[in-house]
Amino acid sequence: MNNSNFFSDLQGKINQALESGPAKDIERNVKAAMTSGFAKLDLVTREEFDIQAQVLAKTRAKLEALELRVIELEARLAGGASATATTASTTPPAGAAPSATAPFPKQPEDPTIVLPPSLDKSGDIPIDKP
């Protein structure tokens, strides 16, 4: 629906509300017109916006942690490539579990992302709920 139709519809509802008489009817009709207009504009509530901002912040933090880990692993791999000739017998085979003494970067606190039911419109993807 384009904006001109929306505003003409809104104006018509307001005019209809003004003609009906009592203040309560006008208030109720204006609220109904505004509610319907806002629903057509596909706006989000402040709560939904804040939740999405938190999800984005957690995602950015996790991405930064993963980028640091990739850089560290690439550096370790590059440093290990020159040393493989001397330590080939002590290097575990590819795909083997890392040793208990191998240092790994600290994992992010909680990577779980929880969406409110109003934002979880997919239905296909299971989401961990607290």
C-alpha cells in the first residue's frame, strides 16, 4: 500500500470519527485508525529493537573472537610449516584431537541467541529458549 492511500484512509477515518460526536468515540476511532496505520507500516516495538541490538552485539563479539582464533591458528600453522621437517614424528595426524596442553583462545561467554516469539517467524529453525 502506498503512502498516499494510507494517509487518505487515515484522514477518512479521522473525519468519520469527528462526525460521530462524543469524545470517547472520537478517541477510540482515532486510536483504531492509528493502530491500523502503524500495523500497515510494519514497525517494530522498542522491545523487539532492543533484543535485536543485543543479538547483533553478541554476534559481533563472537565474530571478533572467531577472527582472532583464525589469525592465531593461521600463525600457528605458518610457524609449524617451517618446523614440520624437524618435528614430523611428533606431529599428530590431520584430524586428530588436539593435545590437552595445546593453548586455545578463550571461548565467548554464551553464544546462545534467544529471539522473542514475535520475531521467531521461521518455524523451521529450532531456537534454544531459556
